[in-house]
Amino acid sequence: MRLQFLAPALLLASAVAFASCKKSGEEPATEPPATTPESAEAETPATGDAEPAAAEPGSPEIAWADKDFAQRKEFMGIYVFPKMRDAFKAHDGDRFGKFKCQTCHGDDMKEVEFKMPSDSLMPLPAEDPIAMARDFDEEVTKFMVDEVMPQMGELLGESVDATTGKGEFGCHACHPIG
């Protein structure tokens, strides 16, 4: 009987997608639609088939490197954004209470197609970026090294080296070299 909920869920998803489209002169969206992994699963009808279903677009089962642009945006909205928003708010709600997509991707995120690293973030040196960041702001650097880098590395399925700030996901995944 879950099919009776499918049509309203698809209608709602279409309305949210249409409403989030940027029109000329509008400000970019500050948060992705309020979708969670649990609600995404609840909207998926049971097939009754014995075979496992193919991975949904944007799902964690598809490697980050194998996702297309739409799948990456969906994955960021469903999995990454909520975790990062909560982590940043828990770390310093006064400083990061208005956490939004632009916090990491910059105000020009749509124009640059969400490309990272972002020029809106502080550049870090190629060699020993953690040391320079610690000299600048020890508390935020500790948070980035201890919480953000490991969480993002895990979410993206990429290696992290918290001692050097290098690896598949390291400081320069977000911060430009400068």
C-alpha cells in the first residue's frame, strides 16, 4: 500500500525542485530541500523482488568519483549537508549558526558549478597547511582536522591524512593552495 504515498511524494519532490530553480535576479538557495536518508527510503516503494535494487542516484553505494553532477548535488543535500551543518553548529553555533551551502562553496557556487576548492575559503600553503592554519586559528583548525576532514573523507569514501592535511580528502579539497 506504499504506492498510495508515491504520487504525493513525487508531486512534493517536483514542487521543491521547481521552487529551488534559480530565476534571474534571485539569490541562490541557502539550504538543500529537507530530505533525509530515512525520508528518501520511505518514499521508495517496495518492489517485492528477490534481487537487490540498483543503487539510487546520489546514494552512498555509488562512489563519489563515479557520480555525475546531479548525483553529487543530491548526495550533498541528503547526506553531506545535514552532517556538516550539525557538526559546524555543534562546534560554534554563534560563528556557524547560519551554515549553508555557500559556507563551503562560496556565494558564486552556481556560477562555478559548486567546484571545489573554493576561492571563498582561506588559501592554505601547499606544504604543511595544518601548521599554517593552526597559527591562524588553532581552535577551528583542530575542529577541521578532528571532525570535518574525517567525516567528509568517510562520506566521500576518500582517504584522509589528519597529520599532514593531505590525502584524497584533505585541506586542499576545500581550501585553495596559496
